[in-house]
Amino acid sequence: MGTNILVIANYIYDIYYWLILINIFGSWFPQFQSTKIGMLIGKLVNPYLSVFRKFIPPLGMIDFSPIIAIFAYSYIGRFALEGLRQLLIMLGAF
């Protein structure tokens, strides 16, 4: 049971990571952002990215906040998944 929870959490983590990357690369193509899938991805990802955009303003045409957001998501996400794994071990779910 605990393994299934961890696998599902890891899938969710990976899917959101790829959605962030798709949104970042999609921002290079304005026509992508106006499609239904582009708008859906934007609605899912932009609240997370906007946290970083508040503190890291763009420098001219270059926005470094998504890079920092990806690093933060990788670090915090892996830390959270490991914490979940340790919690499941403590609860005896493994």
C-alpha cells in the first residue's frame, strides 16, 4: 500500500515538473499560449511561477524566475517525497 502511495506521489511530482517545463518553453511561442492546452497548463503552473516572479523581476527580455522555480521545485519536491517515504516507513506501510 505504501509503495503505491509513493509511486502515485512521484508520478504527480513528475507530471507537474513537465508541465512547468512545457509552460516555460511554450512561453517562447505566443500561439501556444492561446491554445486550450496552453491556457490549461498556464492555469495550473502560473500560480507557482508567480511566487518567484514577485521576488525576481525580469532583466530586460530575460526572465530568470522560472529557472529558480525549477530548482526550488526539484529540491523541495525530492525532499517532500523522501519525507513521505520516511513517514510511510514509520507507519509501517512498507
